[in-house]
Amino acid sequence: MSGRSFFLQPVVRLLLHFFRLEGVSNGKPDNMAILRERDARTVTVRVGVERKQISGNNLMTTVIDFSNGPWDKPDTPHHHVHEQTTYVAEGEIIFFCEGEPEQRLKRGDMFYVPSGKEHTVQLLTPTVRLVDSFNPIREDFL
């Protein structure tokens, strides 16, 4: 099994079973939690940007769907204390991270953002789906 396949299998499994929480108390899972897409709460971040998520005690995974691309310029850069990994599930973007050269990424590519680093994206296609994971969880998303 290649390194890429090894990493992608859990991501694909998560997406296939993503969205219905079972075994949850106080908003966080006590054991294995399942969230099915049909039951997930969709948050409209702004026009053309929607978010769904699942979280445990120390890890949060968020699916962000963009339907308002392509963009002429990058979104406003931001930073947070959370470590972040992102998987590009659909579309193409330019990823910008403080102190690093910009990177053009497409479906299947991934990036990592250390805590406190300013970063942003620019959409290059009409639709984009990003799968973000954060540690610790983003309380501001709950």
C-alpha cells in the first residue's frame, strides 16, 4: 500500500460516514461517533460558503464547500492557535502561508498550517471542497 493510499483511506472513510453523531453527550463523543451527511448541521459562513463538522475532545474535522468561485483575489488572511491540516477534496486553489511561496493545489493535495501562521486561499474553480482538521478543536465553530 502506497503512503498516499494509506493516508487517503481514513479520509475517504470519514467522508463516506461523515455526518450523523451517535454516542454523544454535551456535544462531544464519549466513544466512536458517526455523523451522517443527511443529519449534519450546515452553517452558512457567507454567501457561497457552507460548513459541516464533527469534533471530539481534541480534534475537529470540518468540510467547507465553496460555490462562489473563481475569485479574482485571495480571501483575507487569518491566523489561529490551532494546528490545521487541509485536504483538497474538489476543485483548485492557491494556498498562501506566511513566509512560504504560494502553492497551486488541486483535488488530492494537502497542506499543513502551524499554530499562529497567517494563511488564506484563493479559489481557481467555480466549486471547491476542503476538509480541514484542527487541534485543539475550534470552539468558535461550535
